[in-house]
Amino acid sequence: MSTGVPPSSGDDRFRRSSNGRKRRAPGGRGRQLSGHKLPATLSPTAVRKLHVRIWLVWGVLTLSALILVGNLFRLQIVQASWLQQQAIEQHVVNLRPLLPRRTIVDHQGNALALDRMVYTLYAHPIMFKQPKPDLAALLAPILNRSAADLTALFNRQDTGIEIEYAISEDLAARIQAQAIDGLELVQRQQRLYPQEKSLAEVVGYIDVDRKPQLGVEYSQNQLLERSLQTARFLRAGNDTLTPGRVPDTLLQQDDLQLKLTVDSRIQRVARTALKQKMQEYNAKRGAVIVMDVRDGALLSLTTEPTYDPNHYFNYGLENLRNWALTDPYEPGSTFKPINVAIALETGAVRPDDVFNDEGSIAIGEWTIENNDYAQNGARGAQSVSDIVKYSSNVGMVRVMQRLKRDVFYDWLAKIGLSQPVGIDLPSEIAGQVKSRDQFLADPIEAATAAFGQGFTLTPIQLAQLHSALANGGTLVTPHVVQGLYDHAGQPHWHPAQLEAPRLFSQKTTQAVLRMMEGVVEGGTGKVAQIPGYRIAGKTGTAQKASTSGGYSNARITSFVGIFPAELPRYTVLVVVDEPQGDDAYGSTVAAPVARAVMEALIAVEQIPPSQPVEQSAELAQ
């Protein structure tokens, strides 16, 4: 008896074997693998589709191969050098080292500004491994601070506490020797000004961001910054610079210094004398300028009030501004010698011409008086020399009335009153002159200009014009930069010398200087006398213009001296603004300061006593 499954229908492709397993029935159309059916034979359409697929695959593979070969050619041949450079750049660091600025020195080589390496000390208490009081006690004697203050600082926050802003290299080394975890020293360059206030108005300063401000620090920044191309270093695998790859140029720097024409010795004397008179007369401000008349080199440029460039942030605008360059004023009688030179040069007057000094005259609706008219009245017949000697306003009006007003105005333009002098310091302001139409329309304009009012100029421009009288008539440019010198004193660069235009003939300037000598010998400038030396000078006491129009009771006093008068070399200008007191005049306030400065020049420059007038005339020829 047999058991089994009944035979299936013809669609069943499997039969049972004797061991009970299924087997494929013979005669089936295909076979089944893993549940998929494959035809035993392919139709022509299927064959064509298969061929298309094969060609497509081969096409894709061939195209990919061609693209790959092309890309390899591009990378290996066409862009090989560029890729190599890119690979190098990934391991190269470009650095421009922070080099110290060049040192600024005075005419004698004394340092006025220099860079030094300092460190800022930060504390990160979160990293301390010792108690805060113990670390404070350890640092206190090094920093010269109390341990209690340091402990209080440490307790402010966990990290980033600034302890000291500028620590010297010696102190930084002592701190590093303590090996204290949690302290950080950040290195930086700091600008130091050893002369402090002495030459601040000339030197200027560098702020905390290393940005130059004021003075030659600003105007000569390109000369003070050392030029060094960016250095390239190869980076090692641990992200450090590869040893031995530091270029030699990085270790080299020039030793050039920016040398100025100013003399610290003269500057200190000028400041001391100026401050003394300002305190005596409770003056608002003052200025002293000492110029070499031969080339315009400034030996002193002093203004008060001033500031300490090491602590510039403690001062206001009035201290920072160099008002001898930035604040035009009406010069008053110190301009009279310039007007006399104009009148002589044009031939309108001669030195021995005589004018009637009434002491008071009316010009239109205005009255002009001499300063001493209330005491001395009319002076009567006065030569041009007497007019200068006694500083007669009325006499100067009479002298300048000899010129046509348009000629007078053209000369004021010719000497450059409305133009800056071109000094190599920043922020210079030009003076102001009335318009030509206004000057010619009203005779009072020429009358007031005759004795130095009704227009403005800066102290530096007045010093320049008097230097033209001193040197024979040429208008030299005031400057403070002498050049770049190495430590051996050898020059490497000098500023270009500008051509000095001629304003007056030597005959004219000699005549004016002789008149100015009379001012010091027996006129308003007698207080500036120095025994044994011939000095030409002129005092000035001018009313200050009022903001509401007209003139106020405030005065600006001045004195200009030229010496040695027989062979002039220096112009000394002193201006003191708003001195208080009934006796505050150019002769009492400004002239004594000029005398102190000239005495210092005699000692420093070893100027011998003057020759007699006859011998001096021979020397001048």
C-alpha cells in the first residue's frame, strides 16, 4: 500500500521523489532559482535590448575613463606647478613681524621717542594651583603692590584679569621665574617719551592702538615705521615653525634714527622762562619759537599749556593743540617792521623820511591812537626809524598811506599771509586777510593793517617773515626734520630743500634791521638788551578781536628778536596770550622771555660778542 500525494495538474512543475523531497518535473519550460524565473531562451527583442544596455555600459565606462585620463593630464601636466604651490602654501605661514618704530632724537642726539618691549600681565584664577592669598603675597614685592590689592583682583572673576598693563622685561623675567600656573604675559611694543613734556608739541605721540597722533609721529610716520617685507615660514606637522627656516632678514633691522633740528637745552630754557612769565601775569597761554634764519630750522617750538605724551589721555584739547601752528591771531606792532620793508622795497618811502605823528587821527568814522597817546600826546615830526623805535600807530598809518591800497594789498598776498608756511608738522592753519574788494573799498582796512591789525597769521608765520628780514630777504620754510641718521652719525636721507623766494632786497632788510636795533637800544624793547651783543627787536601789544565784533579789552603781547644783529642767525619770537594786569605789555611780558632764550643760545652755540657797527658793516658786505 502506498501513500503519497495525488499527482498534480500539468501546471505543477515538481514531483515527489522516493525520499519525499520535491524534484523538478521533466519537460518544464524553465527553472526557478530563489523564486525568480528566467526564460530558457531570449527573444530577438530582448537580445537587442541587452546589446543596447551593454553598449551603454561600455560607453559610460569609456567616457569615464577618458574623463579620468583628461583630469589626470590636467593635474599632472597642466596644473602641476600651481598645485605644487598650493600644497606648499598649506604649510607656509606669512608673518610680518612687529618691528619697533625708529627712535626720534634731537639735534644733539638725545632720545625724544623710542620703542621698548613691555608685557601685559593677565591672571586666570581658574588655573591657580595655590591659594590666591599665597600667590598674591608672592607677586606683591615684584609688582610693588600690596598683597591685599592683588587678592581682591584675583577674586573679581575666573579668568582674563588684567593685573599690570606695562611691565618691563626685567620684571617679566622675574615673574616667569616663579613658574606660576594661571599667569599670562603678553608681549608688545610701547612708545616711551623720555623728555616727557619738554618737546611734546613737536614729537606728538602714539596711542594704545599704535596709531600716530600729532607732531612728527604723525607727519613723519612713513619714516618712523621700519619697512620689512612679509617673512615666510614652513609649518611643521605639529603646527610649529620649522627650525632653521627663519630668514636672515627677519633678524636684521636698520639702526636709523629720525633726527630733528630742535635742541632740548634751548627748549627747556624757553619753557621755563615762558611758564614763569605766564604765572606772573596769569596768562592764558604762550609760545616761543627759535628759528635759524639761514634755512628755517627750528631750534625750539614751545607752547603752553602742553602735555606729557606718555600720559596723553589725561589731557584735554587745549593742551594737545600746538596753537603756534593752529591759531591765527592779529600780530599788532610786531608786524610793523614787515610793513616798513614793504614801503622801502616799493620805493614809497626812504629810511630818513619824516612824518608828522599827531598821536591820534581819524580815518572815516574811526579814530586811531598811539598806545601812549594819553600820556605823551602827539610826538610831532618822526623819522621812519623813530616810528619803529617808539611803535607809533599813527606814524605807521602815515607811512603806509604813501602806498596805493592795491599795491599794499598785493604785497600782503605776495608775502603769503593767507597761505600756510608748509612746515613739516601737522594741522597748520593759514592766516586770513580781508577780500581785495573790501580792503580797497574802505580806507580803515589799510590803516589798521599798517600797525598789524585787521588780518591774522600764526606765530610760526610771523617768525618766518622776520627771518626773511634777518637773512637778507628770502622766505625760508620752517622745519623740524633734519633727516635719517645712523648711530655713527652718518646721514642716510635729508628732506628736499625747497627754493626760497626772495621778498626783499638786502638793502631793504639791512635798513629795517638797523631800525629794529634802535627799538632795543633805546625804544620799547630795552628790556631785551644783553651786554656786548647787538640785538634787533620789536615789541607788540595788540587788542584781541571780540567774538561779538570789534575789539575786547583782552591783550596778546609779543616780542620778536633777531641776533646777532650784525650778522643775523636766529629769530626768537615770544607770544603771550591774555596776560593780566595794567603793566602787561610786550616789553614787560614777552621781551624778558626772549632775552632768557637768547642768553641760552649764546651759551649753547658759543656765540662771541658783537663787533662794532663799522666792523659789522664790513662783515655783512
